[in-house]
Amino acid sequence: MSQQIIDSSLVEQAILDSAPERADRLHEILEHYRPQFAVVPDSLGFVLKTKGNLIKFNDKTMKTLWMLAHAAWRIFECHSPHVLLAIRRGRSITELMAIDRGIETALASFEELLYIVQGAAKAGSASELEWPDDLPSPSADRSTISVKQQATFDLAIMATAYVFLHEIQHVIFNKDRNAPAAGPALELACDAFARDFLLAEVRSYAEKAPRLPISLKRLTFAIFARLLLARPVWSKKVDLILMKRAMAVSLGSFFVYEITATAVRAGNQDYPPFADRFETLIGKVDAKENSDFWVFAATLLFAEVRRLNPRQSVRGKSYREICIAAIDAIRETTPEVVIANR
Ligand SMILES: [Zn+2]
């Protein structure tokens, strides 16, 4: 099999499910720029790239995104109590982990998935990925999986929308010939487009949306069930929608980070350092200081800090500050690899 062009309605649906209020803009873009989507054979490494108006990806790359969404949810479950208590008690996350009796099991549940994700780059095809028994397949019937997994399912769809929107901006630049010079500025511009597409019109959408979509209620329920004892709050509809979208955007960024070769995570002539990408994202998210978005982002970022240096800890006076501290720690620890010009 070489590449197989797929019906763009599949990608269109993922984007519309994620941001229904942007339907008109999306249709305009699809009509004018005519992006095409092609599934290419699995191979070593990951494929998610654009040439002209053709966006290529493969099965293994998308399955990795799915697995990472589940890993992210488990990271959130493991570290959210630490992040919440870090603020309340003014202690570092590592100090709180030391007194958490369930820590070993909680760490093992996501480290297992991250290990598979990490090995995915070296697998020749998706069939070589060791699929854990407790992980639903991406094609599972949504109504038969647990509430928690449904919430993860929705996040995975939205993160998929985010990564395709990033590629669609490449298509737009390619046609309009107005891209910033290739390299870090181009990648940051595509990130910004994807982020703004999902977040910019949430406020007007929330005013018109008659009620919360069911999936959002489920996600909220799952989060509240987890956080109820620590911090009972009631958020407005707009904050909940914004939170879920922003969580998906941070998951999308985390995914792009994961599929980027370790050697270029510190940045090179083509890609910005990942710390910068996260920082740009965090800087633009219009979520309240106490939003669960910050807790979610902080747990993902902290898990990465720990992977780079298990002894490193972070602290901050707010959830947002913990995110910033984690980004700084990632920047300092990411190995810088000098790469010769291609
Ligand atoms: Zn790109």
C-alpha cells in the first residue's frame, strides 16, 4: 500500500465536534484551500506532516495519540492531588509524593503507557505496539466504555482536531505564500492558529449553547469526583467549556512533544524549543487562575519534568505558577543537541 487519500469529512467531523461554533470558518477554509488527507504506511518514527495541500499521517501515529490521551488522564489522576495540596500547604510536589501511600500504583499506571509511547517510534507498525488489556481500542463503542474513558475519548478527539488544525495552517500558508520564514516562527504560527481556532470563540458559543454537551457533563463529573474533597467549586458554563478545550490543546502540544525526536526538543533551525511552545500556549489561555485547566496542564508538565530528572521538583503559589515553574525546569533539563545543517 502506498498512500491512501481519505474522505476529509472524517477530519472535519473531529474539528466540528470539538468546536461547533467554528463551522462556517472551517467550511470556508476547506472550500478555499482544499486540504487533502492521506494515510501512509506505518514506518519507523512518526508521520504527521504537510506538503502543499496534502496532510499525511499514519495509523501508528494516531494510535500513539490515543494512548497518550489515556496516559495524560492517568497522569492527571496521579498528580492532581499533589498539585492541589502543593498550593494549600505551600510544599513542593515531590514532598507531597513522598507522603502519598498510593503513589507507586498511580505512577505505574501511566508510566506503563508512556513507556509504550516512547517505544512506538522504534516500532515498524501499529501492530507491534503492546496494547494494554485495560486500554479501550480507538474503535471501541463509546457507549460501552467507562465514564472516565469516555472523558479521555473526548479529549483525544479534541487533541486530534488540534493537531490537524496545526497542519491545516501549513496548507493555508502554502497556498497564500505568506508564511513566516520556515523554522521556529512558522511552527509557532501554526500552533497559534490551532489554539485560537479552538479557544477564541468559546465565550460567544457558551452564551448561545443551551446546555452543556453530555460529554462535557461527564468530564466535569469525572473531575469533580476526583477533586470534590480537595476543592468544591462551581464553575460557570463558559469556564467549563474553556477548560475542556484548553486541556485538549495542552494534550495536543504534549503529543507533538512526544512524537518529536528527543534530539530536537531543545529546538533547532526548524523547530522551536518545546518549552517555548508550551509557554506560548500557557500565556494565551484565558482560563481563570483556579481553573482545572491549570491543574491538568501542571500535571502533564510535572510528569515530563520528572521524566527528564526524577529528582527535580517544582512549586508555585498558584496552579498557573506551577505550570510556569515546570516549563522552566523542562527548558533547563532538555538536552541540547547540536545538529548539523541538513
Ligand atoms: Zn508544523
